[in-house]
Amino acid sequence: SANEGKVEVHSVTVDCKVTSRFAHTVMTSRALNKANSSQEIFFEVELPKTAFITNFSMEIEGQVYVGEVKEKEKAKKQYEKAVSSGQTAGLVKVSGRKMEKFSVSVNVAAKSNVTFVLTYEELLQRKLGQYEILTRVKPKTPVNEFQIVADIYEPQGIAFIDVHATFLSNDLLPLVEKTVTEKKAHISFSPTMEQQRTCPSCDGTLIDGDFIIKYDVNRAKNLGDIQIVNGYFVHFFAPPDLPRVPKNVVFVIDRSGSMSGKKIAQTREALLEILKDLHEEDFFALIEFDHMVSPWRQSLSKATKDNVAEAMKHVHKLRDMGATNINDAVLRAVSMLVKDRQAKRLPDRSVDMIILLTDGMPNSGESNLGKIQENVQSAIGGNMSLFCLGFGNDVDYSFLDVMSKQNKGLARRIYEASDATMQLQGFYEEVSSPLLSEVDLRYPDNAVEFLTTNHFSQLFNGSEIVVAGRLTDNDLDNLLVEVFGQGFEDDFKVQGQASASNWDVIYPDEEYIFGDFTERLWAYLTIQQLLEKSKSGSPDEKVNATAKALEMSLQYSFVTPLTSMVVTKPETEDGTDSPLIADKLTEEQRQQAERGQAHQLASPALYTRTHAYQSPPTYFVDGD
Amino acid sequence: PHFMIELPDRGDALCFNINDKPGTIFTLVRDPESGILVNGQIIGDKKIPPDGKINTYFWRFGIIHQTLGVRLEVSTREISVFQDGKRVKLLWSDTASLKGPNVDLLVTKDRSLTVTLKDSVKFVILLHKVWEKHPYHRDYLGFYTLDSHLLSPSVHGLLGQFYHGIEYEVTDLRPGEVPEKPDATMYVKGQELNVTRGWQRDFRRDVKNGENVPCWFIHSNGTGLIDGDETDYIVSGLF
């Protein structure tokens, strides 16, 4: 974007290649400054927050300026000067729940072209039985050449593929081309300039929103699917037709004063739906808390129709009041599960889980976050999973995140919005159907190294376990693989051999498109897991994990929370050349940005000039 | 409440928080030469919020222009103007304007009050309306000086002392407590302060969300930046 009419956007293209769930996306935009003087041209794109930027370049007047991934601390030194003069602006910002916005501007001479290219990569996660590729497009005006192309290569075979976009009208719908063969899908969407217009002579464009591709692969039975390419292997494990394991779930619900209004109403609504979805063989309990802890019943109840109806009656009465005592509430849930287990009231082959929903910081009872984590971990002792839902912006998400991970669970943020009920239900749906517990994926020690996490507390229905590693022997013919887990009735135990795929046979018509994707997938997964470890491990583990994650981020050119991408902008007319710095946001930074409280401190993602105009000084005082 | 000194000619801003017990009255502006005085009283949240942090806000301002004989009392509930022994009451729920020989007022319904005191000062008071049934927060006010260049060099107060500029230098940028929030050393008023890069919100254009203004945050109630300490600005009455 720039001054309307003075810039012609020649092309906007999104090229996405997915190879075995690993997506590599290149967004390119080319524009011409039609004006008789130089002007600032802006390039703004949105990318999924699970993605890492790997490259960015700008081509101006034949000169290419390429981004370089550097250690964050070192990159900082480059903009210290700009910081001290108080000039700030972020190159990467939060944009909604799923996306981050990357924006950059550059001064382009009269009648000159500029080309921006941004590349990012991510491992698509299987959720509720599908992978999702989300592309957000918002060209300000119709574009000469607009194109979204996605090529998906899945050696396991594509089970289904579904494409839709929030901006697709009846006229645009037929322009989505989809070619699906057994192991490959090609999707393209390329409307002409006229087709993009909101009306025949209008400058407005219809192309504004999300382009979403959803697909799943054929599930490989037993062992799963193992792919060996260029000395690296990746193992996808999500066998079909496993019976679900019954669960014993304690819902720990924050009803403190800050939950008042919509939040408590949405919690009530979601709980009623969740209770309805309980399977009859499951056991459940409800514990509400503010500064006091109030269990609905003193032990878990079987999810019979009568019990569920009773519980629903109780949930209708859920009201907000008081302060927040997370420590005692969670410990109460743990002791309830432990006692019921000891009294043999729960089935032997069943999993125990606690789902904590809270919107605020503990301010009653134990309020030291570290101490709460310690208490909970020692009470749980690795015997159950803790899932945490952080409702709204006031909750310390990292506290919940770490606490969940310490206890074989995961945390999720619930955004305060009209769909919060759906978010709560969605999370429950994801974790409510364990198929296996204590899953171990084993490979011969002498054949593999640098393995990503290979033990998982649970495999949930609709998700997938991914393990990757490097083969010590590049010429290995067969890799012996074993998978162990605890299923509903029997232990799950399979073993088999995997061999390197011949990609020329699977995709004979393709050029050499796959290159080092397995290695990059392994690197992406390793870095993600190291970043997690750097938050929740022991002090030594944290230091080592951080150092290793940094080393790998630099080696593979990933912009992670430990690195920054530095792009040196061409000199402006006044001779200044402030560098551009792109950072990866952490979940805490995202939350902070959304919370937007007055005296929170700014993240110096990028320092460059922001104010071109001069206004008189202002002196003010206001609320936070 | 948060205080902000925006200095566009330096492309920079300074900020600090002042907190005290609910009920405390602070002098924001005092110009003995022109006889202008602006005092503000703070209130706290309805009850202690879950994070245990007591937030305070301005809810009432008393403004006097002795030379012009004008007195204004602006609270989150109503606006009263006293002049020549008469009282005019305005409500936030109405859009109204009042033009007089010495004072102009413009109320934008439920949003702002702009006050121009003849040949002296122009400011705007913003009303932040909070959902009535909010468990913690209540309505509060913001005070923005728009034009102060006619005030005398002896103007003082928590805001007033900055009306004629402030000299400072920032050096030695270094990682702060949180890696993304750098600290630096600020030399100001002959002192060396540890400051942190931050931002605060200017609500003039968007009263609901505000706009972030990057600033150097001076810790401990602005210690070192303001003359004396915050207790020096506490007074017993609104006028």
C-alpha cells in the first residue's frame, strides 16, 4: 500500500508447498512507484503464529537487500542508537488469534519498481482430524497478477481436501481450481483484475480475508508412516480405529469476581455442552473455586444420564464471587482423583485428567506462582494430566503453560469474545478422547541420533504424534521401529521396519522439489521442543535448551524468540539507514500486546522513524 | 494514574506513574503569577482486583483561574462552572458548549470536556466510562494540556513543572529485567536514573483503546524526574 493512485501493484503471489505436513510459503509482491517523486511503499503480510520466518528480501532498482538471521542480543546492538532517540515501531505484530503481521516500508524512487519476498515455514498440526493451511490476503486494490497456489505432496495419500475462503462469492468460487490425485493436490486461485473488483468500475477489491485449505491424509495402520529422506527420518503416528480410553476428569472452575458478566455465562454454557458430551463410561467431578473451594460432590461420579442431569442443574447455579485460590482448588482435584483411585472407584484402564479454567491470578491462599507449580507437580507426581484454560487477558499464561507441561498436559488461551463458549468446547473436544496413554516410539540407539521427543503421555483422537531424527548411517536400508502404548483393553505394541522412500517413484513427474525438507522439519520440531524445555525444565536444562535452540535457529535461519532478522534498508535521502528487525513474538508478548495496558513496557521489535510530522508537546495524566 | 510528557521535537516521551491512597489530592498545575491552579483527586477500584494491585485514577478535578474569577469542578458525575457568583451545571450525558468572555467550554457527550481559559491555558478532560456493574473498575478522568505556552516560567505542579521543557540525555542502553524491555541510564535534573523503555496510552483520538506512545519509564513514582517527591504535591482540598 502507499498513496492511492501513485503506486501500481503489479503482482501479489502466495506460493505454498507442503511436503509431508511441512509447509514452505513464499509471499511475493511487486509494485511500481508511478509518482514523479520518491515515496514510502509498505508491504504488510500476515503469517500463522506457529510459523517461523526464514527469509525476507527487497529488490529496489536492481539492488537486492536480504535479511539475515542473527542472535537477538546482537541484533539489538544495531538499533540501540535508534532506541535512545526514542524511535520505535514493531515489524512483527499480533494480528488476531492465529496470525502475526509482518510489515515493512521502504522509500522507492520515482518510476521505480520494488519487489518484496517473505518466506516462512511451519509444521502443520493435525487437530480434530485435519490439517489447516491458512493464508490471509488483503491487497488494498485489484492487482494485475494475483495468485494463490498450493501444492501438497503427501506420500501417505490424501484422504480429503477442502478449500474455502471468507471472501469467496458465487462469482469467485468457480475460480478455485483443485486437482487431487492419490498423493498430490494442486490448488490455485487466480482471479483477473476485473474479477477482483467490487463492481465493474470500482477500485475496491473483493479479495480480503482468509483462504483456507483443510485436508487429511490416509491413516497408516499400526506403526504409522515413516519417511526417510537425505539422512533424516520423520515418523507420523496416528493409527485409525483405536478404541477410546475412558477418562476420569475433574473440572476445576474459577468463579471469582473477575469472571463476572460474560465470562461466567460463557463458562456455564460451555460446561453444559461439555457435560452433555461425556461418555457414559467416563467419570467426572466439578470443583468450583474462588477464595473457597467447593466440590459439587466429594468424589467422582459416573457419567450416567442422571448424574449428568444433576451436574447440569448445579452448573446452572454457577455464580461469580470472591478472590482466586488456584493452589487449593487444584490440590483438591488431585486428592479427589487419588482417593477415588485408592478406593478402586475408578476403572483400572482409564486416564485421569484435571481441566482447570481460570481467568485471573491467584490472590488468595498460596499466591506465589512458583510455589503453586511446585505443589501441584509434587501432588500429581506424574500420575495424571493437567490441562489449563486461561480465560481472557489478565491471566498469566506462561504460569499455566509451564504448570500444564510439568504435568503431562497443555494450556490454551481462551479469548474473550462472543465465541468463547466454542473455544472452550473445542479445546475439550481435542483432549477429551485419549486413544493411548504413555506412548513410546523407539528406534535403535545405534542407528539414530538427535531424536525429537519420543515419549508422549497421550495420543488424542484426531491428533498425531510426530517424531524426527537423524540417521547415523546414511546408507541404512531398514530402520527398526517399535511403538508401545497403553490402550483401552490391551497394551498397544507394534514393531516393523521402515526404508527410505524413493521419491522419484512416488512423484515421477516432479523435479527435485523435496530437497532438505525432512531435515528442516526435524530442525523446526527440535527448536519448538527446546523452546518449551527452556521454559519448564530445571535451571541447567533451561540454559542448555536455550543455547541449543539458538544455535539451531541460526543454523537453519529460523526467526524464533531467540533470534531476529535484520534487513538493512537502503539509505534515505537524508543519509540515514536504520536497520529493520523482525522478531518472533512469544505467547506472553502477544497477550501483553492484546491486553494493551497503559504502563506495560514496549517490546523493541524494531526501531525506526515513525513520526514525520511535528506537533506541539503534550503533557497529560490519565488512567491505566 | 500515568503521567506522560510528550516531546515531539525530540521524537520522544517520558512517563511515570503516581500512586497513593485513594482520596489523595494532587496539584497538577500551579501558576502563582497567572493565578491558575489545577488539583485532582484520586479514587481506587471498587474492591481489590484478583491481581492484588490497587489501581488509582483521577475522578475529580478542581480548576481555578483567580485573575479571571473562574472556578470549575469536574467529576465523573458532573461539571460545574462557578463565575461571578453563579453556578452553571453541565452533564456528561449532553453535548453542550458554553462561550463566555473568559472561558469557553465544550462538552462532547460522554466523552470529553475542552476548556479554554482566556490568554492562559487550554486543556481537555476525558471521561472514561466503565461498565456500571464492573466488579472492580469505575469511571475516571484524564487531563490533557493542549496549550500552556502563555503560563509563566514559575508554573509548577506534577504536570506544570514540565511545561517549559525538560533537558535530559539517555545513554547506556542495556538488557532489562525482561530481555525485550531494555533499560537505560537517564541524566536529568543533575541525577542519574535507571529508566526502562515502555509505552503509555494517549486516549485523545480513541477514548476506548487509546494509542500507544513509546516513552522512557521513570520508576518509583517518577523519583528523580519530578522535583521533590510525590508527597510534595499532596494538598488537603480541591481548591
